[in-house]
Amino acid sequence: MTVKELAKKLGVSISTVSKALNDSYEISEPTKVRVRKLAEKYNYKPNRLAVNLKSGKTRTIGIILPSILNNFFTTVLCGIEKVTNERNYNIITCISNESFEKEVTNTEILSNGIIDGLIVAIAEETQIKKDFKHFEACIKEGHPVVMFDRITGEIDCDKVVVDDLNDAYLATSHLIGMNCKKPALVSAIDFLGVGQLRVKGFEKAVNEKFGSVDDELILRTSVEDLEEWVNTLLTRHHPDGIFAVDEDASLAIQKVAKMKGLHIPDDLALIGYAGEKMAKNLTPALTTVNQNGVSIGESAARILIDRLEHGGEGFVTKVINTNIENRQSTARKKGIQDQNNTNI
């Protein structure tokens, strides 16, 4: 069943049927009812591809996430979906699984007439390779791009970020405020820009308080080797507080500390990154830097849709406010003094 056949059966023009199905004010309510009833009877569905080709718009936004297992990216997706629903846009979500090749393939497929614009957080491999030609091609083809969290300065586009350096500074200051005299940092994402910024924030806070940074208290390693090196850090250097710059690091520290008989937070205060549900259900509950992923997703979607609908000159970088969710892992007893954990 086509619009033409519906019009013929009703004895009206094709334009009348089309406008009635789109609830146009130009068509009377009785006519709309007749058209809808007949369309329902014959299970008529509009050819969206034909409509898109005619209008040049798909009202669909592509999303490329590095991982669906990381709670942060799923919360961002929730924020995107909330705004796209409100603005009557559809979304198509792809997962790069931190692969450069898959990210390139996803970008090419989505930008081939399927989407109007793209929201993306860059994959690990892409940041390491520093090859962003696929995003340049997408923009040149007329599809605006909004990057969030994992971004690059090599692409001119709108961006939504948090202030990772300042967040790390505040997190480390929080540890120091809990009377930590020997704070350490553990990172499994030092190859990412966000990981490097968090190290700088840690160093800034430690320098301000203690005058210098002990490089042996900064652990940069891979996810695979996290537990081994965390064990070495705790055994050799005895920090009394740790800032974990990613979720894997947060979990590894809790696990190894328990295996070594350390009490969190009295022997070892801990602040890190993790999804809210996970953080609350760890024992003890983990103090976290809340990145407000939903707000990031909402902002990214609004910026992209506004650009699609209204255009505009220049690009914006939106910085989302974060906060520290204070939980048990940093709730140290008052008056606790520097402990070298010589019993380890």
C-alpha cells in the first residue's frame, strides 16, 4: 500500500493523504480520521528512506562509544537518549570496543546517508595512533561531530568535557584533607589524554601540600598487570592514601588491600572512579569523582541538535561540573597519624 493507492481509494489527492498522516493543520479532522483509518486497515507505513531522501534529513544521530561495559559511557548514552527523545530524533549506537579500525568502519557506515550528525568518544587505539582522518571526512561530508570525554584538539568540532585536571586536584586534596601524609596514584589509562590530565592534577595537589612529588608513588601500568604492581606499591612504598584514576584501578586496589589485610580507610584511604551502583555496593563503599555522565550526554545531544537545526559559526567546548561523592573509603578516624604499615 502506497500513499498514491490510499489517495485513489479515498478519492482525494496524494498531498491530502500525506498532510493528513502528518497531522497538518490544513486538513480537517474528519478527513484525517478517514485517512488514518484506511491507513491502519491496510497496515500502511511511510517509507522513511524516501522521506529522508526528499528532505535531505534523517532525524537520526549516530553514537560511537568506546565500550558498553564501562558504566560511565552507558550513563552518557542515557543522557543522549533523553534529549533525542524530547527533540524527536532517533539514535543509532555503535561500539568501537577501543578499536581504531572498528571506529573507522562505524564512522563510514553511519555517515553514508544514515545520520545527520555524530556523537563520539574516541577509542583507545585511535588516541594512541593519533589518526583522526575518518572524523575529518565525516565533517566534510556535512555531518557535524560532537566529541565527549575522549577528545582531540586536532579536530575542529563541538566538545563536551569535564575538567579532569581540576577533578584530580580536588580528589587528591580530599585525600590530603583526610590526613593522608603519603598519597599515591594508580592509573591504567595513562595512554589516554584524560589519564594524563589526572596525573597532572594529582601532582599539583601534592606539590602544593608537600613541596615535591615522589615518582615512586605514581604507578602507571596496564589493566593486565594492575594487581601485581599495586601489590608492589603497597609492599615497598606503604602509601596511606591512593587516588585511582580509573575504575579498573579502583577495583584492583580494593582487592589487593584486602588480600594484604589492610583496613580501608584507616590503613589506606581510597578515592577513585566507578559507577554509582558499584561504588555504593563495594565494601567499604568507594568515594568517587562523579563525572555526571547523564549531564554530559544531555549537553552533547543538545549541542548537536541545535547545530543541525540552527547552524552557527564557531565551535563550543562545554565543561560539565563534577563533584566528589564522599563515602566510607575516605572516612578516616580523626587524629589518625602517618602509618608506614610496617606490619606488611
